Amino acid sequence: MARIWYIPLPPTARTTVFDFVEIGPADDKPLELMGFLIGQHTEVKEAEEEQLDVRVTVMPATFTSGSGGSAGAPWNPDSQDSTSVGFASEVFNTTQASTSGTAKELYYPWNVRANPLEEWYPDAPMRPKAAQGEAIVIRLMVAPLDSITFAGWVCVKEGIG
Ligand SMILES: [Ca+2]
Ligand SMILES: [Ca+2]
């Protein structure tokens, strides 16, 4: 049975390129990226505004996990469902994940001052997907001009059905 999980992106300051999240599916539990929201706390006036290069990627095998951030803390929105999470997740890694293959990329140019970056993939065929050995990674590909404190969340569906 498939389950929905939220992965929080707790407020975290970053000054370099990094990965907002990397998610590696477990055996027989493919993942679909349902949606995400990325906001920030520090770019609040015109002089602080800038344009960021955010990308959603699907990395094929062989996937190499990044480092420098923290373990993800996914939670299931169904309070009556105590099933443990299967996938591995890390957030805010400063050494970015990589793949020996060719990543599939979606580009999300984002002006950080005005609004959060929010995306939903309402139709299943549109959702980025990954199976064991692959990964879904949301990345910042150009360093910010100055420190930005990012926060948000990512929503995934794990499993089939
Ligand atoms: Ca700035
Ligand atoms: Ca890692």
C-alpha cells in the first residue's frame, strides 16, 4: 500500500550550493514526488532580493549520497498509521549528491524575495519518480549572493497503489 510522507526542511542558513533534499527509495517501494514548498526567512527587502537556480532532479544509478546536512525526519500525515518509513532522506547537504548516469532535470528559477517556490504535480504521470538505486534530489545549483535561511517541506508517495 502506498503512503504519503512529508519531509520537513527546517530553517537552515546556507551560503553555498547545496541539496534541499535527497530521497533514496527502499527495495520494492518506488517513490513519487507529489509536491514541495521552499521559502526563506532572510531576503525581505529589495536590496536582498536575488534570483536562484533550483532544480528537481531524478538521478539514475549509480547514485552517490551527499553529506554535510542532516538526516531527514519524514512524518506520515495519517495519525493512525504507525508504519515505518522505508526510504532514506537527507536535507541541506552542502556536498551535493551525484550520479554516474545522466540526471533528469526540471528547472525552477526562483526570485527569493517575492513568494515561496511551490509546486504540485496533481497528475500521476507528471510526477518525478525513482526506484531503488535511484534518487530524487532537489538542488540549488548556483551559490546565493549572501546567506539565506531556507525552510519548507517536500511531499512524496512511497510504494505502489
Ligand atoms: Ca540576497
Ligand atoms: Ca549522505
